[in-house]
Amino acid sequence: MTDGDRNMKSDLRLIGTAMRKVEGLDKSMGRALYTDDLVFPGMLHGKILRSPHPHARIVSIDTSAAKALEGVHGVITGQDMPTTYGVIPWTPDEYPLCVDRVRYVGDGVAAVAAVDEDTALRALELIAVEYEELPAFFDPYDALEADGSSPYVHDAKKADWNGNITKKVHLEFGEVDELMDGADIVVEGEYFFEGTTHAPIEPHCAIASWQGGGGFERPSGESSGKLTVWSATQVPHYLHRELARVLDVDQAHVRVLQPLVGGAFGGKSEPFDLEFCVAKLSMLTGRPVKILYTREEVFYAHRGRHPFHMKYRTGATADGKLTSVDAKILLDGGAYASFGLVTTYYAGQLLCAPYDLPAYRFDSTRVYTNKPACGPKRGHGSVQPRFAFEVQIDKLSDQLGIDPIEFRRRNSIGSHTRTINELRVTSNGFLECLESVERESGWKERFRKLAFGRGLGVAGSTYITGTNYPIYPNDMPQSGVQIQVDRSGRVAVFSGASDIGQGCDSMVAYIAAEELGVPLDYVRVLRGDTDFTPVDLGAYSSRVTFMVGNAAIDAARKLRSMVQEAVAEQWDVKPGEVLLAGGLALWASDTERQMHIREAFNLAEAKFGTLGSTGWYNTPKDVHGEYRGGTIGASPAYSFTAHVAEVDVDVDTGFVEVKKIWVAHDCGRALNPVLVEGQMEGSAYMGFGEALMEEHVFKDAEHGRAGLHDGPSLLDYRIPTSLDTPELESLIVESIDPEGPYGAKEAGEGPLHPSIPAIANAIYDAVGVRMDRLPFSPPNVWRAIVVAREAGMLRKPTLSDRADAQTSAPESVATPEFVPGD
Amino acid sequence: MSAATEIVRLTVNGDRREVGVPTHFTLLETLRYVIGLTGSKQGCDKGDCGACTVLLDGEPTLSCLTPVWEAEGRAVTTVEGLASVEGPHPLQDAFDLNGAAQCGFCTPGILCSAAALLDRSLDPTRQQIKEALAGNLCRCTGYSKIYDAVEAAAATLRDGTGPAAASESSRPRGAERTVE
């Protein structure tokens, strides 16, 4: 590793240490501004009228009484914005407000802007919508098998598909059937992952301000205006593009600002109705308009984890080598496509590491149902299959009498290799992760040896560090960063990266300080404004540290060279002998020869003129399989994780207490270990919540109105409190990736994956009961215990257990055959 | 069409305020939208998340469930009122140094709950910290770093020093070498 390497540095001084966040004190002092904290003169408040029906035609909408109400300044319906949008360019299937049909309880049909929130709410009550109710689809199998006797959720996308099908993927690698037939052991399992939602503590909020005329013209010369939107979004660039397209405003006249975002986790990674509605209402009224979702609306906006019905067959040799994997997956997508095309691929494509799979086939089908749309949640598309597969591996190792950590070790795919589906793997610290959790949890002394009711379980995983291909096809960089330095020694970093709490604003500051040798408090990060920051594509797919970090190194190195050259000239030494560090420029041969960094910057400005630079990063484009879908899942680097969970199971109540989770994660290099640990712990916590508590479910006709959310509040949808959350121990593994910034890879999503299967496997170690459906809530666990007890299988498994040890939850989900995709 | 408005007299972070508010306003709405103290957050508006927690006569209180009239004649302290002119409250500094605030949206409420805990005890056990924060949901951290921060702040307050241990390791290496 030398400075000559594009993304490495041999004498790291700040990187790798615990540092403050650039906005850390603003947050703890109460100064940090989020979207709802902003108020503008004359600002109106908007509200959206939402459908009470899961599926219905809109016969008519009468807004006249609402418009007549004093204090109401604007009312809009779907007819005012009759253009579909969607984050994936191939599947725009949503209107900002429904035009002729509603597809879930909560779909927006009209919006108002009024002097205050109370008036806006009163106006909603005055809007008369006549609906013609339609039969609705709630079960994904019903949706898949529908025969057209009632209207599908959408129009058919292909001639031989029914209109409830979003996407089908069928991919096959290697001799799946032959190797399955030749396996010494084959384990079959059916798994069900109930949907979960992000539940960020900040509800979605957006404000728009339209300046009509005023010299803003279309290319045709026709008078237009400038649209400014503030939004709690994690994708300002995609929002920018979609606002311009849907509202027919020149992209150059749209400005998107992103105040601080109060959590997102994938739940704010596409445009939402409120952003279009505030924009249109501002264009209509000429005044700033704000809409803040209620917590109930956040639950209906959803885009959370898809319910997955999964069926796996996994073959292995007697000495514990995987031979063949065959998977069938049905995704319950809800009413709209969202990122569903990608989710359908990810459901299969991201399984091919950290284990070497000699053969692999998956059928993955996503269907529409009349429920809030599912989308990307932390660990997009791969958390559900990872749960199923890691339990499959636990069953295999159990039946073969092989320690499950040893089983995983034997199948590790290794570094600098390709997966069966032709994804390029570079650095890989998976074995170190396994060793770390094995050692720290006392695995060898305690696995299968704890008292009945107490158990340990292990699971592993991998995740992408960004995607090699952007959402809309283009050859431009994925990330850009601009840096300027001034005569005071201050460094200004212009970054378009979306800080949603994970710390990427700080990350670019750390890199600028590291490279330019200034103290961290000399760096200012200017962010969250498409008017002055270079494009970054957004905070999703765990891409930010890797891509924006590399762009920041690129920009900073260009400036550093100029400063070194100017100082070298002054000292009559070689530029490579000038170090920038600790607020000084120093001569490497004699560090007593030094000057303040400000002086060094001034020399460079005198020599080169005003100092500024741009840096960028683009992904490798030639490292994927040459088959349709081969680019999906291709990433510049993969992170690796292993967890061990320890549980205590109460067989009388079915209550599972998770005592502790050991989290080992290969993040390449921890640029700031405090922030990396925060991502690891937050991920493990979120997975723990999904394992034990969280269920995003809807009422049926027998228990209320069909399609109504079962409990759209943070009291009814239970997320873990401080008293619920287990002890979490972070174990950072650094594999130093050859292409990451100083070797860094992602840490924000990978460490979620193993939580759930590690807990499932620990429950088995505790009481001999397999949990193949989520969540592991007391009723579900208790029912499985009852069945196991009746079968005489409620007991501590032993290290040498064989196939007869298998028991299953009684309500393991039936998985009917469905037609493979195209 | 606005609702009836009346004058309410409040003491917020030591300032006596008289403001006109719609009669149905909560303390949170008054703080955020009338007085302009936006530090206290609205996460659910129904008492589930704790992001709106403020101190009412020193007691952690959900300001989104508190009619503003109930705060009359009592001392309201928000996150903006924890610091002094010398700088942040040790809890605020410790939250930054320990990575206890990721998105930061729950942080103001958690700080108020934690400040009330440290008013009662400067040596809380981890279980006492968990219990004190059980009404404040955090979706980012898994709570571990928050416990670390509260313990670090308690140590600082006990010693009467700055947040020493954490801040030493967190100072950028090399920063002390800056010459003026």
C-alpha cells in the first residue's frame, strides 16, 4: 500500500480513529434542522385525502365545497398531474394522486393547501369521492393464480402474464439437478418472512416553493418558473429528475434541498406523493406549501420489506460441502412496483456468497396485491433468502453432525474469485468473521452444551457495496465531490451524498482532513442542495462510503499535489518530500522544516490561482456475467458478516429472550470505528426486531375492514425499546479492499442479515425446535413447542444429531408450485 | 378559519413567554410552531416514540400529549435549554463523542430523559439507564452507544472535569500540532 495507489495512504493519521461527526453537536444541542423545522413566510399547509378502499374505481371527485372553504388556497386531484412516476425507469406505475383507480387503503386521491393544518383537514372532509369498489387481492398466491374474472391490480406487462405479475426471474447456473441427485444429503424447507417496515422516527415531510415567471423560461421561450423542494429524502437526485418530468419543469429550474434526515433505512429512497403534491400546490397558489405525513401515513407509504414465501432444496456431500441449491420465491409486492424489479433479482442473485455454490437455480416472482407497496429496506431483497438459507445450512450441518461454524468454514468462497453467478469478489474477511464470533462467544465450550432452554446459533452473510450500474443507464460518474480551500486554511467540501444519519457528511470531512493535512475542525461540508453540489445518486445499496469516499480522495489528491508542488518550490525540495499533516506542511527529511498549512495553501494559490478541484468515482463495468440480469448484484466489493446469537427460550410461554448478539463484520477498513460500530449495532438491532417482534400485516374482512393496516402506530407495530434490545458486541474485521477508499467497504446493511437466522438457529440449539416462519413471537414459538412436545422432540439437540431430530412449526407455510419465470 | 386563540404564559428554558395559541394546542406544537424552538421533535404525535420529551419541573414529559395549558406556571426545559454559555451539557458532548446520535431525531427526547436520570443519580447502573430511556424509541443505534454516552457524561459530572476519556481519543490526531 503506497500513496501511489489511487485510493490508499501509507501514513494514515485521522482515518481509523474515533472522531466527532461534523453535525454531531448540532444534533445533540437541538440546533440541527430537519424538514419540518423549516418555516417560510406565507407558507401553507397541505393534506392528502386517502382512499378508504383497497381496490376501487374512482367514479367522480367533487372538490367544490373544499375549494369554497375559507382559508383553502388550492385543491388538486389526479387529473392535475396525469403522469406516472417510479424510481425504476422501466416501471413507472404510480400517479402522484390516483387518476381513475385506487389500489390500496391509503392511496392518495386529492390534496389541499390551506392556511393551517386544521383548515386543510376540514377541507378534506368536504371532498366527495364516489368509488365503485372492486374485488381486491391480498394473498400473493391468489394474485398469482387470478384468472381475470375481476380486474387485476395493473395491466398485464406481458402477453402471457396476468396483470398481477410485476416480474419473473428464472436463472440457473451449473448442473443443478445432476448435483442435487448426486448429493449425499438433501434438505428441503419452506420458509415465510412476514413483511416489516422501516419506521424511521422522522415522518416524511416536504416543502415546495414555486417562483413563477421571473425570467425562468422554457427552451421554447415560454414563461415558466423555478421550483424549489425541501424533502426528507435519501435520493435527492432521483427526486430532482422525477419532479421535473412529472411537473413538466426544466430540470435546470428544479432545485432539491435535503435538510437533515431523521432516519430512512430505505423508506425514503424514491419519490413519494407528498413531494409532487407540495410542488403542484405551490405552483397553483404561488406560496410555499408544506406536507408532513402523520405516523399513520408513514405506515401506509411503507416500501418496506416484502413478505417472501420461500422454498429451498439444498444438497451437500457427507463431509459437508454444498453441492446444489434450488430456490423458489414468491414476493408479495403490494400495490406498486417501487424497486420491485430489482428486489425480484436480488432475492436470488445475492445468495451466491459467502459460500461456494457449485450449482444454483432460482425462480423468483413478484406479484401485486392491494396493500401498501413494498420496496427496499436495509438489506434489500436479500435478508429474507438469507434467513431461509442460513437455517438450511444449520439443518444440513446438524444432520451431518458437523459443527455449523466448521460447516460454513469448509464452504467459504474465499477472496479474489467469482461466484457461480459470475459476480466478482475481491477482498473477503468472512473466515476472520467466523473466527471472531466463535472465539468471543465461547462457542466451542458452549454450543450444544448449554442447559435446555439456553442456546447459541450462528449465521453468515454477504452484501453489496453499491451497484455497478446506476438506476437509469448512463456513463457518467456515480459520485462527484468538489473541494475548495481558502486563504484561512479552511477546506470546503461540496458533497451531494445523502447523510441519513450514517455519517457520510463526516466521512468526506475525514478524508479531506486526512489528505490535505488540516485539523478536522478546519473542514466545512456543504451538502444537501442540488443547486451547488455535484451529483451523487443517493443513500441506497450501501454505496456511499465506497463511491463518495473514492471521489473525495480523488478531489483532495488533486489539491494536495498543487500544495506539495508550491511548497517544494519554496523549499527547493521534491514535491513527494512534502508532507501535509496536523495543520502543517513538513519536509519529510527533516520535519523541523515546516510551515502552517495556511501558508502552504497561500503559496499554492499564488502559484496556481484560486484553488479548487473536482473528484469523481465510477464503477467497474466489465465484471459481471454475460446473461440477462447478470449486471444485477454486480458490485465493486462485497462485505461479509457473521453473527452468533444467544437465546433463552421459555417453553411455557414461547417467549424468546435474546441475551446477546456477537456481530463480526468485514467492512474493509473502519474509517471511523465509532461510526462503523454504530452501523453494526444498529443493523443487528433492526434484524433482532424483525426476528422477534415486527409484523407489517393487514386486517381481513373478518377482523375489520379488509386491507386496513393492523396497527399503524409505533405502539401497535412494536419496535424494540431499550429494555427489549439485547447486548450487542461489535467485532470489526478489516480485509482492506483493493478498490475501496483506504480499503473501506460497506457497514450499513450487511450486518443486519445474520441476526435473524442466528436467532432461529439458537432457538433450535436451546429447545430443539425449528422456526421457519417469522416472527419468533411468543404465539408462533409456543405453537411450535407444542407440536415438538407432542412429537417427543422438545429437547436439547446433541452434537451428533441426525435427521430424526427435525421438527417443524405446525403452521409452516404451504408453498404451492408456481410457474417459473422467463 | 383558525380555532379560537388565547394567551398562555410559559417559562421555557428560563424565559418567561406570553404567546397566543389555538386553545387545543399541545405543548409540543406551541414550542415548535409558535415559539420556534424546533429542537423537540414530533415522531408520532400520540405518545408512542418519545422524540417530543421535555422536562416539566424536571420530570420527563411527552410534550405531544400535554395540552399547553398544563405547562402554565411550571418550568419547561427543552434540549435547547440543557447547555450553558460555557458550552454543551456533558451529555450533549458525550453523545457526539460516543456516536450516540446517528440521525439525531430521537436525540433531543433521549437527552431530556437522560438529564432527568443524571439529576437523580450520577452513578446509574446500565439497567437504570435502560429503564430511564424505555419511553424513547431510537431506530438507528441499537442503544449501545447511547448507554456509553450516558455513562461517560455521568463520569464527567462526578469528576467535575470535561468528558476526558472519550474526548482524548476523539481529538483528531495531529490537531494539537497546529501552530499559529
